[in-house]
Amino acid sequence: MALFVDEAEILVRSGHGGAGAVSFRREKYVPRGGPDGGDGGRGGDVVFRVRRNVKTLAHIRMRQRFFANNGHPGAGRNRDGATGASAVVEVPPGTVVTDIETGERLLDLVREEQEETLLRGGRGGKGNAHFKTAHNQAPRFSQPGEEGEERRLKVELQIIADIGFVGLPNAGKSTLLKVLTAADPKIGNYPFTTVIPNLGVMNHYDTDIVLADIPGLIEGAGSGAGLGIRFLKHVARTRGIAFVIDIGDENPAESLRILRQEMGVYSRDLLKKPCIIIVTKMDRVEAEDLDEFALERFRSAVEGTIVPVSALTRSNLDSLRSALFELARGTADQDMDREVKGS
């Protein structure tokens, strides 16, 4: 399996412009040929391009430097130099680019095939043909090309999904993703089986809904405990949240409180997202491993839309699909309202 890398620091540099040429016509029957030095070519740009088939930033972290080529110098006979080749940085959808020195967010790349020029190459210098005057018929100078720009960047991937599954380790998020979609995440009966975000597409009423299985959070994640900060940033991109609670937890209501607390510590905005609560492993109640009132106690202790399911027995999955569909549709309607109000 390819290494999942969602952060990288890179150095980028656009190309210098090529120098203008100093040249004079040398033709047999033109003894006093004038200047004919061509202009230098423009330096290459630094371009970020979104590619759907790129899933991670591993290739960027390995390379670290993206330098565009310099523009070619001008030549005699008024021939201009060629433009330098651009440096193209290919990234997944959901990539954010920040200047390390200033902290300024430079690019937010979310659309497939989106292409943005971050740094422009330097302009080429003018050849001596531009500097001929009545007082100087044979200028022996030209312009140098402009220098390119250089920046040190932080590149971060924040996955884009309609709904994010958020829960404590081993709550059953990956199993849910597998039964609801065609995704095949790693599943095991131990905490922290999921160590990278997994995506799957659920089709309901001929509508595709992207679900994200966010690796399990622990208490203190919002302040950086474990890998919490890395995982919570992926929740920020989701349009809605599905809290996944194991009915077999010692105190399911406390589990939900911890999740909400850690999200709030990371960003209060996360708590404003529309959400539902999925109660998993209900087969344990049906098998009498847990008492039949466990769900009712949980309902009385928390607020919100609750959907009890069992991925093992496939119990109530249709209701869950409908709830996720309504959640995704509601967030889409909110997005449209915001766009109308902002226009």
C-alpha cells in the first residue's frame, strides 16, 4: 500500500528571464549593419495542478524542490529566446498551500483539473536592437533578464467528503464504510486499525455521497494528543458529521461528549456542522450481550438524531442510508443558500 502523506514542505522557484543579446548584422553588402540582438525568453512559472488520480502528497515530500527552468537568452538576427519550462506540482483535490514565512494561505485547490499559477517567471531582457537611437547607432549593451521568485511552502491535504464518520478507536467506522460503500478499509478488532482517512462512495436514490472514515480520536486529540490534529483537519472539509458510537462502550453518552469536546477544542466551527449519531454494534443487544435498555438510556442522555444499526447483521442499514442522504442533501441546500446570499 502506498504511503499516505498529507503534509509536506517544499521549496519552489520560478525561472529567471533570459538575457537579451548583443548582436549586429553581418551581411556582405551591408557594411554598416545595425543591431539585431533578440530578447531573452521569459522564465518558467510554478504551477499547481489538481489531479484526481493523485491521492497523497508522498511524491511531493520525496522531491522537496520544484524549480522552473530559466528563459533562454536572445540571439542574433532578432531571434528571441525560448520560454523556460514551468515547474508543475500535481496535487490531490483538497490541497491547501501556505507560505511558511508569512503564514499566508496562497491556494485552496478543490476542483478536479484546477490549475493555478503561484509564481511567475522573470521577464526576458531586451536585446540591443531596442536601444538604437539617432545618437547611438550601434549600442553594445542589452538588458539582463529579471530574476525569478522563490518561496518555501507548506502543502497540506484536507480530504473532501460529504460526510465524515467521527468516533473513538474501534467504534466500527471502517466496518460501516465497507458495508455502505465499495471501499475496502483495513478492519480489525483492536483500536487504531484505521491510521489514514478512508473514502467510499454511497449511492442512494441515484445520488453519490462521499463518506470519509476518519481515524479514531482519543481524549486530548483537539490539543494534539496522538495524531488528533492531523485527523481533525480532515473533518473540517466534510459538509456534515456522523458521530459513530459503540453501544457496548462503558458509557456511550460520555464517548459522544468526548468527541464533541475534542472537536470544539480544535475549532468551534466543527460543532456548527449538521450531524447525526450512529449507534453501532446493536447485534450485541440482540444477542443479549448487553441489556435491552442500553439504547434507551443513551437516547435519554443525549440530543440529536440517533440511528441504531448493526453492520454485522445489516440491521437498519436502509434507515441509515436514508439518514445520511438527508444529511448530505441538507448540507447541499445550505451551501446553495450561502451562495445565493453571498452573490
